[in-house]
Amino acid sequence: MKTKADIVIIGAGISGCSIAYNLAKRGAKNIVVIEKSFICSGSTGACGAGFRMQWGTEMNCRMSKFSTEFFENANDILEYDGDIELRQSGYLMIANTEKELAQFKKNIEVQHACGIPSRMVSLDEAKEIVPHLNTDILSGAAYCGKDGFLNPHKTTDAYYKAAKRLGVEFYTYTEVTGIRVENGRIMGVETNKGNIETRIVVNAANGWAQGLAKLVGVELPLYSERHQILVTEPVEPMQDPMVMAFNLNLYVQQTPHGSFIMGRSDAGEPRDLRITSSWHFLEEMAKTIDKVLPAIGKLRVVRQWAGLYNMSPDRQPIYDKVDGIEGFYVACGFSGHGFMFGPVTGTVMAEMILGLEPTIDASRLRLSRFAEGNLFTEPSVV
Amino acid sequence: MDENTIICRCSDVTLKEIRELISQGYVTYDEIKRLTRIGMGPCQGKTCGQLVLREIAAATGQSIADLSFHNIRPPVVGVKLHLIAEEAEKHED
């Protein structure tokens, strides 16, 4: 293990790997990524594998458009020897109340201002797009054909390999036990395998981000909670887009491999780091799918699992350096969509750390917005 | 053994693919699973798990007993979702 580094990134999910790659690509040297388990073992590896541009805030729309355009060419840009399995087969957002439908219409105005090709669709058209959709219980839908599916393990692996080729060193199964600060300045990172002197630390630990920040006495306004998912046996292709509903509380997509991945939120989850599976989720998920997309209810569930959402007060990430501790950067609070924001996370953080002109203005995602009361809450999160 | 031998019958993963990943440094079951889908299918690793662990052990010199398998998650066997939904509804109210 190195004993000195210019930059230490903590966490090797999509965020940590993308930040490392983007720093190295812009010429930064001597970068180390520390991961307590293996690459992509945390929230990224447990996510729902979708990406979308249908958001309700202008910031999220711009960031997801930037990320989508990167994903479209990521195999080539990252010179990946595998395939990230990008498939732009759309997201169909379904509403079952007039209120939710009105929100979709408002969202689409924001999306169109950002150049996102989304549109309202009639229930007849929704039924053409997804023939097994139970439109009897719906009031309307919105659709964007450029949203879709992406393999989180392969995408993170592509960033990891590209970063490694540029000289980034990854220490897996290495746990951070302390962060050394002297006179308000980062001095080093302590791990269970040895210490590294550094002046810059990037907290990309998502679910564990607030715990890590506490090591240097910083309270981040975040909490983590379990979100569960299940997957079915693979079957012949029968559904192109992700079907997503906020009020009905559901997202479900058929992967290119043929299995269906689906999830929903559970109210009243404890705010901790548990990712066990619950029977309650399985029952609620089964009831929801049987009601909304009955044909999928005929399939067998083969596994359920869970990952952590790292929730911020306005359900948007924090990209910033922390005042009072020079050299301490945070990229966290992704609120369930850190995977699909991977490209923008890496770009924004690398430019911030290196003092470069920002490609995309993410200053609204500063840490102080919560203390300022300057929130702009994302309305469309499952 | 013929390297084209299928190790994972759910996802058609061959011995060659497993050995290639191990040689690239992916030396845990969890990492190999995530890049190949081995153990993600209907058998949930009940068929392929031991075979993959044996390959890792042979390549790294570790004992199989010291290697970790993926987390065991429900259900134990595949169950149709509508059956779970119907049962759940019966027990409501």
C-alpha cells in the first residue's frame, strides 16, 4: 500500500470510480480509491439498473441528460473490453390520480426546456407500448424513449478499468478507520491496512457518507434507508420500457437478459444501514405487480435483495467541499439515483477538485443550501 | 476439463469465462457473479456455487472453507408472484 497520495477517494461504487477516472483523465496523478469490500459492492451494485431523464427539477434534468449522453458512448469512451448493456427502450411513467398527472405535465415543461424528448401519452398509446398494462386503474402516462436500462456492475467495471489504466490505484477490502485533520486541513487517511498521507479526501461512500463525515466532526444532513428489489426468472422479451409509478409505488423493467427487476418504497423504514430482506416487501410488491401488470404476476421471483438510499432533504445530491476542513470533498446524498448520475458526478467533482471551469453548473447542489433554506425538492422519486 | 464446459446452467457461463475473470483479479464469488450473472438465475448458485469456489481455491491457493459464498436471500425456490399476492390478500382484514 502507498503511504502518500495526492487524492484519496473513499468508496468504489459508480461515484468513486467515475470521480477517479475523471480526475486521472484530466491529468491528476497519484490517486487512490479505498473500498471496504469489493468494487461496486454497495449501493450501486444493488440498484435497479435504470436511467432516466424524466425528472421534475431543472438540475436533475440537466444532470441526467449529460449522463445519458455519456452512457450512449461509454463503451467507446472508456474503451471497455466488455459491454455496459445500454438499452434505450424508454421509461413509461404512469399516474393513477389527476394530481399526479398534473405533476407529469409540469415535469415535462421542465424537461422540454432542457431538450429532453419526453411527452404525455394517452392510455391507448400506453397500452400499445406495454400491452399487459392494466390501464383501467390509470389516469394517464408520460414517456421518454431515450431513458432505459444499463448494467450497473459492468458500467462501474468499465470506469474502474479505465481509471486503473490511467494509473489510479484501488485498495479493496480496506476499511477507513480515521481521517487525520490538523489545523482545519486534511492530512491523511487511516485504514485497517495502513495509513496514507494526503491533502485531499473525497467522500463517495453514499450510504456510509454521513458516518464517514462524523470521523472529522462534520454532520451531513443525510440519512440512509433500505430499499428492496426483487428479480424474476428470465423469460422471452415482452416489455420494452421501465414502467414507473410514484403514487402506485412501483418500478419494473425487463432486463436485456430477460428477467424482470422491480422495486417499491416502504414507508417507515428505519434509518440505519440494514439491508436484510423482508417478507412484507415481497407481499406488497407481489400485490402491486398483480394489480398493475398482471402478466408479470405469473412469473416466479427467484431472489430479493436490498441496498441503501442515501437521502438528502431535497432528494438531490450534494457536490461540494466542506467549509472549515480544507481538502474534504463530498459527493453523496444521491437519494436513490446515484448510479444514473455517475458520469455527471465524476465530471463535476473532478473539475471542482482541480479548480477547472465547470462543464455543468452544479453550484445549486452545494452543501450550504440546507442551512440557507434554499431547497428545491425533486417531486419524482420512488 | 474442457474449458467450454458450462458451469452455470441458468446463465450459460463457461469454465473459460470464470478462469479469465479469476486471472484478471476477480477472485471472489460475489465479483464473478456480478460480471457473469453466475448464481443469479433460478438455481441461485446451488448448482454452480461449489464449482466456482473450487476454481477460485485452485487459482489462489486458498482453502474452499475460507472462501465466502454470496448472501443467501429469499425465496429458497422460485414462487409465482400472483400466488404470494393472493395469499397476502387472504390474510388481510
